[in-house]
Amino acid sequence: MTGNVWVLAEHWRGRLSDLTLEALALGRELASGFGSQLEAVLLGGGALAAGLGAADKVLSVDHPSLAEPNPEAYCRALAALVKARGPAVVLVPLSNVSADLIGLLPARLGAALLNFCRDVRVVDGKLEARCLLYGGKLESTVTVAAAPALVGLLPGARPAAAASGKAPAVEAVAADLPAEGRVRFEAYLDPAPGDVDVTQQAVLVSVGRGIQTQDNISLAEDLAAALGGVVSASRPVIDQGWLPLTRQVGKSGATVKPKLYFAAGISGAPEHVEGMKGAELIVAVNTDPGAPIFGVAHYGIVADALEVLPALTEAVKARKG
């Protein structure tokens, strides 16, 4: 494959996402493997270019329609740029921001899409990707020789801290977009007043079916308070209405990377693991020794969460004095 490696820089509310930095760290490895350049594509948000120092160059596309995430405008602008420049690979960080874009782009370009990729590398001059299928139940290794290859990259492919460098060169690129498309950005949906953003917490005590009843969530809240964290949950708890949607962790909820993720009574379905596997330390409690959560946990306790939570809370309080 010939051509440069591109990373779509994801941003909203004037901030680059950590997923962008993870993709840049991986993109640097791919560019070295191909002997090519690493370029970041910044759609709107031109002032953020200085934060993309891992790239050799930033292609900054400015237009009013690109100021906030918009799948239609993003697709038009990015597809036109791909056709004009011919990159070998386009890495797109997978999040709620890019979910619609990654479906539109390959159709507009007639290009190969490798989606839900957890790792990508260069092997014998070709792109080799490890992709998850059926919600993470299967993993497939796919090789692509034709360019451009569009890659939907899952969180956690590389540490965000590995993406560093001096302020890159910036090339301004004009976008030929309609003044108003069929899709318009309306507003961000914020957590309800008084709620918390679980993606910004250093400690999460997360509950699943094993918590059994809504009243037992207080046991998790006590431990979270003792540890200086907050409570989150897997989808079954949210579906019961026991906690608000803003507390959901997983593929259909938030992707979190706290310093500590304590999973109480969570079995570890692939959809949930996808949202929390990037935590620095994962501790899991489950009565089933074969629960999948133990496959990603650093420490596991085979026991009833309803017994472990209060005992651990008391131990933490005693340790703090």
C-alpha cells in the first residue's frame, strides 16, 4: 500500500478527545511501517491543531457546518479530501461522535471498511487488523492490500500518552459544502443537573444484575463515597430504571478509563467490557467463577457482591482512620 496514514481528529466543545491521541499513537506506528507520513485531518476546530503534535502535518478543513459534529458534513468533507489526496489508511476513532460517519464514508468512497478494530499493524507491506465481530464474541484478523482502507478504531488501541510531539505544520484546506445540509447539529444533551459525568471520574464502583434490587445500590454508593468515586452501572441496571442513562458504561453508554473500576455483580458481556477495559485497575466481584469479567479484571473475587461491598467499605474507612 502506498500513501500517507491519516487520523480523523475527533473533537467537541473545543476539546480534542483522548481517542484522537490514541489513534495518533497507533498511526505513528503504521506510518513507520509504510515509510510514509502521519497526517491528522481536523474538520472544524482549527485552533486545536497545536494539540496534534504526534502528526507530521494537520490538514485543517474549516467551514461553518464543521464547527460541531455532523455526520453528513463530515462525510462530504472527508470523502472529498480522500479522493483528492489518496491516503493509504484513514483511522477513525469509534465513539458516539463518529458512529454515523463510519457507516456513510465507505459507501461514498467505495472503499474497504475495517470496523471495531482493537489493533492494526503493517505486515509485509499490507494492513492487518484485528476486528471484533458480533458484539465482541468473535475476533477476526483481516488483511487489506488496496487503498484507501478505512479503519474504525476501538478505544484503548494505544495509550493516549504515547502521542506527543512539537506543534505540527498546518495546511488549510477549503471545503465545498452546502450552506445547510439535511442533517443539522442541534444541541448537546447534558447530564441532568446534579448528576456526574462518569467519563471524568477517577474511581467508579459499577453495579450489574448481581446487585439484585434498587435498594442494594446504596451498598455501592457507600463504597464509592469511601473511595472518593461515584456509582456507574451496566445496561441491565439502567434498563430497570434504577440509575439514570448517564451512569451507563458500555458500548451503548459511556466509555470510561478511571484509575479504579470496581465491577460488582457484573458478568462482563462484550458490550460492557468494551466501555471499561481501558481502566488502569479493574477489580471484579461475581459469584460465577467462569464470568467473563474475570478475563479482563486484574483482581477477581468469587463471592456475593452484597457481602463484599459492605465489608470492603468498612475496611476502607478503617484504613483511612
